[in-house]
Amino acid sequence: MPESPEIEALAHHLRENAVYRPVARVDVASMSAVKTFDPPVTSLVGRVVTGAARYGKFLSVEFADRPGEELHLVTHLSRAGWLRWHETASTTPPKPGRGPLEFRVHLDTVGGPGFDLTEAGTQKRLAVYLVRDPQEIPGVARLGPDALTLGRDQLAELLAGQGARLKTLLVDQKTIAGIGNAYSDEILHTAKLSPFAVAGRLPEEKIDALAVAMHAVLTDAVDRSVGQGAATLKGEKRSGLRVHARTGLPCPVCGDTVREVSFADRSFQYCPTCQTGGKPLADRRLSRLVR
């Protein structure tokens, strides 16, 4: 799933390549992906791309035809979605249900440059909204403070009194926006904190370590991602991961074996030596949690 660094990089890519270009046509290959109807997506035709922005893990492309008449095409790429830039595209409208293409925007001319919103797999969760204000989208309106700009004191306030485990809290978009499964694993590993540590019980020095790790991991990922082409971002993300999706491999810090805890539809990875005092966490599917 794309997280804040990848969304930030995609927004940068659109600002570099799409701004000042008019919309020639919009193709909808999956009506179920479009979650709004007023204004219709056809109202983008003739409007000019004026910018791109990020709201947590939501990507917004901004359009206008005159001052005060802005529209925002906002997408949540979910687990298997992606934005793909193209210099040329087919002029034939796509057939619904054929392939991963969900939504296409032609810029300058039909068949010319533009971008596709695609989604692999059978679980179609990609969502597209066309709104006058991103705050009209419930998921955007509920976002907590952004992880990339969250200060240490603000983080301490968010953690105070929380009974949730750190892993759960870090991926809760209503608490902290922009972090998903992969970077939460990396942040906790860098901070040397157990995923099962109770957020509201962290001592001051552990809060300090979490704040430093959050800033370091995310800013490093942004620095590596921004300027990459959209096609190379996934590989760039994988290359920077130290524990996430590395079950069974040696921890690059201490050499211990990276372990995994699995749930019904997701899993996370951690290093016992770095994070849990050498004590493995039991797989919740098989036995009770070892704290």
C-alpha cells in the first residue's frame, strides 16, 4: 500500500509533468471506483491541472478553469492501487472490467500524455472522488495530524492515555495520518520499540526515540522517493526496508532473524533482539500474544 512518502513523490511527479496541461478526456473503466457524482467527472474536460497535493495517504490532483472554480480529483490507492504516468495512450475508451485500469485522464489531447489510476488483484478498493473541497471526503476530514510534520510534544499528547498498542496506533489514520503497515514496522524497528508496547505507557525517553525514528524514517523515504519516476517508486520503497517483508532474513542492525506476526489479512515484521529484548512475539493466529 502506498504510504505518505510514495504519495508525496507521486504528487511531486504530477507537479513536474502535469501542471498547466488541459484535460482532453476522462475515461472511467470502473464506475464502482468513482465515489462521487456531483460534479461529474466529465466536468474536468477543458480544465487545467494547477497542482497536486497529499492528504495523509490520499492523493489530490487540482484543476481549475478560472479563479475560485477549483476541483480536486482525490484518490485513495488502497492496498493494490497505483498511479501510472504515460506519454501516449490508446484513443479507444477502455472496456469496463478489462485489466487493472480503473480511471484515465488524457492531457493536452486524446491519446497524448496523462495518467492512469490502476488496481491489481481482485479486491477492488481503489476510490476516486471529484470534489470542490477535499474536506468533503469523510476519510480526509477524519485524518489526524500528518506524520511528516508531527512534533515530539504533539506526539506525546497523542500517546497520553492511549491503551492501544503502538503498531495499532501508528497505522490509525484518525490518530496519525500517512503511516501504513510498512513504515510503521520500520519506525518501530528504528526506535527499538515492541509493536505490542502500550502507547500510553511509554516513558519519556521512549517517546523521544519514537519521535526521532518517525521523522528519520519518513524523511529518508521521501528523499529517496521524490524525483523518482512513478514506475520506479515501488522498487525504491522495497530497497529501503530493513524489517518489513523480510521475514526469515537477518536484521541488518544485529543479525538476528526477522520474525513475523500474522493476522487474518495482514502481517507485520520485527527483530526480537532490537525490539523485544530477544523475546519472540507469538503469532496471534496460533497462540496468545507474548508481551
